[in-house]
Amino acid sequence: MDFVKMEGLGNDFIVIEGPAAFSPAQVRAWCDRRFGIGADGVLLASPLGGQKVSMEYWNADGHKAEMCGNGLRCVAKLALERGWVNDAVMEIETVVGPLGAEVLESGLVRALMGHPQPGAVESIEIAGVTVRPVTVGNPHAVLFVDDPLTAEVGELGPRIASDPQFPEGTNVEFVKVESGNRIRMRIWERGVGETMASGTGASAAAYAAALYQGSQSPVEVLLPGGTLVVELVDAEAWVTGPGNFVFTGTVD
């Protein structure tokens, strides 16, 4: 099976052109960083004709996820590169519905993440800290901290991600608002662990920062892998950032 390795700010993916079928065990083996290709997840991308492409996503633990923002940008870049679409503006079908994307002249990709919304409750207490539930097609828990660089991501991340108050699990963002339109964060991704970036995570963090701490759009989100720009426009979140090719290969 042919694949393309791609990454968005160090959030890396094995991208396979559909139609194709594979098992959770294969996903886990491929994503293993010592015995496999190594990745945060697997993307299945398929041309649908016209300006439409489909995308499905599996986390490194083999579980299928609702959405992947950095993956969305990578799929848009791949679709244009392979001629699946004949224009830089396209629509990508996902489990959470169709999402627009545009490959800019700079090579960056601007993509719709969906409609961020607060959770059913404003806040939840877990492990002695307060988190703010946010949904961006997939679940997030935003935790405001004094310094993400020294936050206990490796300890608190998995505890919050697997807490029973999040029946489907959740992604966890450790966020500091540095100014009105600039935030810094680290993320613990459900089914993966700490990653260098997350498009939906950046959107959830920017939304929570605007809702609870008065941040203004557009928001620069500083992540370990680099910077994403999140625009909150008419209840939608748009993220601009890179989607890069790393290498190609074949896997059993």
C-alpha cells in the first residue's frame, strides 16, 4: 500500500489514497515510532470529483477520530498536488460534515475547522484543576495555566483525557493568554499523547480564550511545532498554517 508522509507543524501523518481498507492493528503498527513508519495518525484521502475530496482519520492508537485540523490542511495540499482538484479552493468531506480549504499562494493552507461551541457545562473540575469543555467537531478541554512550558502535561493530560466526565475521551489544551491576540499552548491528544500542534486544538483554545479571557480574533497560537493563526468569523473557526510533504513509501 503506497503512502505519503506529511506534517503540519510537526503533527505528522501517514496519508493513504482511497479507496483502501486497513485495521486498527495496522494503524498502530504503522504509527509506531520505533518499529513502524512513525506518525500521530493515519489519514485516508480520496478524490470525489469536481472540487471535492474526502478525509477520514485514525489516531495512533487505532481509534477513529471525528476530525483532524492539521490533517485537513495536509489533505488539501495533497489534493492540489495530485490534481484531484483543479483549483486551490476545495471542499473536504469529513465525519463532521463538509469543510472548506484553500491552498494559498504562499503555500500555507487556510481551512475551516467548524463551529466551536462550549460544552454542556461551562467548567469541570478534574484532578484539582478547572477545565473548559469546547467542541470543534471533536472534544476538547481547555485548561488555562501560568506557563504551558512548565505545565504538567504528561501527568494531567492523560488523567483529563480519560476522565469519565468525557465519555468519548477528550483532547486537552494547556493555554496561556499572552496578549489580546496571542496565546501559547501545549496539547495532549486523545489516543496519541502530547503532539507538537493541533488545528482543532488551536481553534478550541482561541475560542475559549475569546469567550473567557477576552482575546480578539485573529489569534496567533504558539505551539511547540510553530505558529497557527486562528480566525473566529461568524461563529466559525478558520486556521491558517502549513501542510508539508516529508517522503513517500510503501507499507504492507
